[in-house]
Amino acid sequence: MRLGVLDVGSNTVHLLVVDAHRGGHPMPMSSSKSALRLSENMDGDGRITEAGEARLIATIDEFADLARTSKCVELMPFATSALREATNSEEVLARVRATTGVDLQVLSGDDEARLTFLAVRRWFGWSAGRIINLDIGGGSLEMSNGGDEEPDVALSLQLGAGRLTREWLRDDPPGKRKIAVLRDWLDAELVVPTKTMIEAGKPDLAVGTSKTFRSLARLTGAAPSAAGPRVRRTLTSSGLRQLIAFISRMTASDRAELEGVSSDRSQQLVAGALVAEASMRALSLDSIEICPWALREGLILRKLDTEPNGGPVIVPPVAPVARAESA
């Protein structure tokens, strides 16, 4: 069946359309993105502004239409840290539902980590052994460790690249002192969670998911996306340190000119690199493998695992592709 996954993140709204069936490899048919920057459309009380809500509703309405045009039989709409943390989240979700007919569900951070881990496990298979996975989003960092499809440990930390850029690296380019202070702060923040991760078991494979990790790997010499998803891509700690020294001296507009870096991601690239560096250092990882599958694929795989027999589902309910009738 053809499924649409609508992902409302802190920075972008992403619609992934796939053809999928149980036991098969989900085949991507199309991918559409819009740089919404929802986390930047919040007031001092943590409320999504009216302008931000209007843009969110318009974008979801547009992508729901696109899912219908793409002949998706179902749409799986979900949101992550920005809507999870907004103080007016329930009101915004209700207006999205009333206006567009899309029942946007908010994932917990732990569920993000677990579902991403499932996608990573399916991609690398059982022969990979115990896996540690890191995923850097705009608002949060997810970490997981396990030897099965369900991780033994799944954590979500408020260490997203966009969040840290807004809170720490407002200058363009960021100053050396700010970077040094942020490095020390990240080291301190990661002591307890990474201890928990390490105690779960030594990994046979360390993996990085998310656009941030893909961009960092590309900038340190990994194959471009045009080479296809099955090409092995790695990110080393030494290469990452050298990259940070380079990109931290550049402005966001200059970073946007680098291959593999989009203009909407260039502003938070330095913060994302620092989170990646600190995480790998805290976990004593010299290198990580880049996985092309992540949260969206994890949601699809979990749905296929639980359909058509029903039974308990630990992910948000799947919404039909339909629009609410106007009053």
C-alpha cells in the first residue's frame, strides 16, 4: 500500500511517500519538505505564535493535498519536540485538526528514540550485534542502545542543533569563547545519560541518523546522496574535530555554499557538529556509520508490523487522508 508520513519537526515539515508491505523494503516514491522553523515562532511564554500557527496549518493543508494527489491510502502525521514543548500545543493541534482534517499526533522523545532504533536495526540487520544510535534533531538529541529491535535504553535530551544555536551561538560566525564554553557545557550535560547508555552494554556498531549527521559525514568526505543509500558512509571523531575548526570560522551564508549543506540548515550546523562531537567523545566512539533510515521509516515499519491483525500499537494512530468539511 502507499503510505504518507508527515513529520512536523522543529525546523521543517517533511512528507515522505512510500510503497510498502509487510516483510518488504519500504520504497520511497517522493519526498517533499518545507522550512517552517516552528521553534523560532514561539513567544516568551513558549507559545506558538499566531503567525507560526497559520504557517503550520497552511503547510499541513498543502502536504495533505499532496498526499491525496500521490494516492496515499493513509497518512501518518506526527510532531516532535517543538509541538511537544509548546505551552499551547493542545490548542494548536485542535485548530490544525479542525481546519485540515489532519489529526497530528505528538511523539514523546523516548518514542522517537525507540522508533528510530527500530529503523536502524532493520537497516543493518541482526549481524550488526548491539547498536548504539545517535540522532540530532532541531530541538532534541535522541540516544538508544540495544541488541534487539526494542532498545534497552532510549533517551531524549534537549540538545538539538537549533535549540543550542538560539541559546548559545547567536553571533555569526560564533566566537571561539562561546564554542569553548558550549563544549564544556555539553560534556557536563552528557555525563549521566551517556553513563546510562554505556552501562546497557558495549556496542558492536555505532550509528548516526538525521540530516545533521549526513551533512557532517558528507563534509568530511563521505559519498554524496547521489551515490545512493546503500553506499557506506562514516563519520570519524578526528574528521569531525577538523571540520568544526573550519566551519566555526565561517558565516552561515558561507556554510550554505558547502556541498551537502542546505541554506535552512547552515545556521545550526556548528551546534549540530558540537553535539555530535561531544556525544561521540562521551561514548568513546572513534567513528560512526551513517544510516539513511530514521524516525519516519521506523513509524512505517512499526505500522507494517502491527497491520492488518490489529493489536496493541505503541505509535500514534494512523489518520486517513481526508480533509475536514468546512463549516
